[in-house]
Amino acid sequence: MFSSTEAPIIGIILLVALGILGWGFYRARPFGKLGILAWLQSVVLMTPWLLFFGLFAAGIYINIAGILLLVVLSAGLYIYLGRQLRAAGQDAILKQRATERLAADSSAEANNNTPAVTEALKADVLTIPEEDLNAIKGIFGIDTFFSTEAIAYQEGAIFKGNLRGEAEEVHDRLSKSLKERMGDKYRLFLVENTDKRPVVIVLPSSNDPRPTSLAQKSFAVILLLATIATSIETAGLLLNFDVLANPERFTEGLPIGAGILTILIVHEIGHWLLARRHQVRLSWPFFLPAVQIGSFGAITRFESLLPNRKVLFDIALAGPAFGGIISLLMLIAGLLLSHPGSLFQLPNQFFQGSILVGSLARVVLGSALQSPLVNVHPLVVIGWLGLVITALNLMPAGQLDGGRIVQAIYGRRTAGRATIITLILLALVSFGNALALYWLVVIVFLQREPERPSLNEISEPDDARAALGLLALFLMIATLLPLTPGLAGRLGIGG
């Protein structure tokens, strides 16, 4: 049975979830079959979350195998619905193309075979040289992007019109044609305007991201040294001494500090490997030192334009995947190696601070979690810190890994809304948690803006990537969300 404090919370969660699903259905109905299929995808993705947390709140524990089964079934249904959605969408696109082609042909015949296109390309308004402008206009065609208007934008131009093919194929053809005509002088972006209609933006390559300067690299080195210091200081605090006040005990904190740094470095290696695979340049990582947990992770900029949102997703997910996996392995290994007499004796309330950590500890340690003090191996603490660092970077805000993942899957508008919601939640939590306050300040001042658009901002990642992204966000919540005392008691965590 629910306690008097838990019941209202569970009711609010259920009402919010049902409200989101109902609002989504209302928004989807006007789009017919396509809208309903898209809505069903969201239902499939939300169902495991609702089942897991709902049953958890009811005192019914689903073990790791059950959670994985729910995720696999959800991903399978999501992919199946995605195929149905693409098939239905392809039929709609073919019908639209046929209608537009017939209209264009009729218009051409009525005007002596001259395309009825309204040109607003005024050389005195656009900053692009007239010769370049004429060359750029020549890349468009009735079978790719049918340009109807151009307006000035920064040092380039926005070309409005009608997309006449699949976005990825059209972008590749237009970019190749632009490169053949103009070399590397201009970059072509395919994005949505405020009316959610595809537009082409052409900008000079001089607007490309700048490489990291020598001063910035020097600052990155300073931050790395500071992070090494805070990681060792964190290790000392965990061992109940202050390294600054007791420098002679410096070596005692090295193993734990090295473990924290290993997770940070593996995280950045994940980003670097996927960036190299996609031929994207990354800046040096700017580590963020933090005495509480050693580090908040690192800020990494893109030093080259991203070809599409799939690449943004792959690079963003790779870091948390690499760092999260090694953190999870450290945690599990530490739990398996824990025994009476282990280095750390943690209060059993420690395991109530995270659904994920508490659940894993319950599976491995069993009834030992009912003791006031639980003996654990140092790898448990290192793995837990690594999971917290990974989870913080997976929060869906700005240019954090989680923000980039949301932007890659759902687009910049949704990513912007997710950032606002995340900042509000952090502000509320910060009243009782100093760590949340520090992270809120970091995001607001350094990471709140979304990532710049990809060259092809319209093509979405495939269903498998979307499922992986949602799994990562699910694990982030499971890491940061604590257990209530009542739920912990039902699991046997605590006396």
C-alpha cells in the first residue's frame, strides 16, 4: 500500500504522463495515419518508463533482466512502427510530388514554357557577389529544390522554395553541385524555417567554426591540472582527510583519483573516436573541476560543421556510452569484490540515493544492505562517481551530451524546450542540493545554447539511434533519481 505522502506523488506522475499522451494524440489527429503512427511511437517509448516506475512505486521490483526485456520490446515495436511510418510517408511524398509536378508543368505551358518562379534576388540587398549568386542559383532544379525566393541572411542568403526529394539525397546533390561550381567558398545548409518548411541557406565558409587557439589550449591544460587536483582532493575527502591540509598523505588518494580520471578520459576518448570516424574535428576538452565529485566532465566544441543530425547523435552518445559502461563495470566489480573488512563502510542510506545503484547493490549484496554500515570495495565509490558524472552530462540541456542527443533526435525547438525544463528542475532541486546549484550555474553560463545546426538539419536519425538515445536518458534518470525511504524499505535497503 502507498503511504500518505507517496500516493499524491504517484497520482501526479500518472496524470502528467496521461496528459502528455492525450496532448500528443490531440496534436497527431489532424495528420491522419502519419500522425497516429508517430503518436504510437511515443506511446511505445513511454510505456516501459511508466511500467518500471509505476510498479516500482507500488513495491513491485523488476530486476535488470526484466528492465532489459522491456527496453528490447519497446525498441522492437518502435522500429516496426517507424518502418510503417516511413512507408506511409513515402506514399504521401510521391502523391505530393506528382501533384506539384503537374502544377509546375501546367504553369510552364501557360507561360510559354517559362517556369513561374518569383525571383526576389536583389543584388543591392544580398551581400553575395552577383557572379557567385548566379552560380549558386544554378544548382537548384525542379527535381531537387525548386527555389522561389531568396532573401539576405548574414553574409549569405536564404533560398525559399519546395523540396522535391528525400532530404539527405537532395542535400548531397546540392552540396556536390555547389562545390563543383564554387569550391570551398560556400557552405550549404538544409534546414526548416519558422513555418517548418525546408529552406536552403548558403553562407561563406569564413563562418566555419574556428580551431582552438593557443591561449585556449593553455587554458585547457590548466583546467586539466585543476581537475587532477580536485579528483585527488575528492579521494582524500572520501578517505576522511583533506589532502591540502595533509599533503604527506597525497599518495593515499592517488588510486581513487586515478579511477575518476580514467572515467573522464575514457569518456573523451569515446567522443574523439566517433568524431574521427565521421571526419569531424573536436576541440581540446575543457575539464570542469569539482571538489564534490572530482569533476563535472568536460566541455568540447566542434571545430568543423556536422554533416547531419546522425553524426551529432553518434558523437554525443559515444562519450557517455564509453564512460558510463566503464563506470558500470567498476561499480559491479566493486560490489562483487565487497566483503567484511573492505576499505569503505558506507551507511545503508547511501544506496537510497540512486535507483540504479540501489537496485544493483540489492541484487549483488542482498541482505547486507540492511546493516547500518555496508562494507564496500573502493571500486563501488569510483563507479558511482563515474555514473553521476555521466548522468549529469546526459541531462537534456544546451550543449551537454544529453542536450545534443535530444537535439539530434527531436530537433532544435524541442531541445530548447528541454533545456528550459531542465534548468527549472535544477533550480528547484538546488534548494536542497548544492551539487545541483553548481551544475545549474555551469549550464547557464557555459552550456545553455543549443548546438549550431548541421549542414542537413532536416534528416532525422534512424529508429535504432532514437531508441538508444531514450535508453541513455532513462539510465540518466535512474542514476540521479533517489529512492524514497518507503520504496527502499520494500527493496530491503536499510533497516
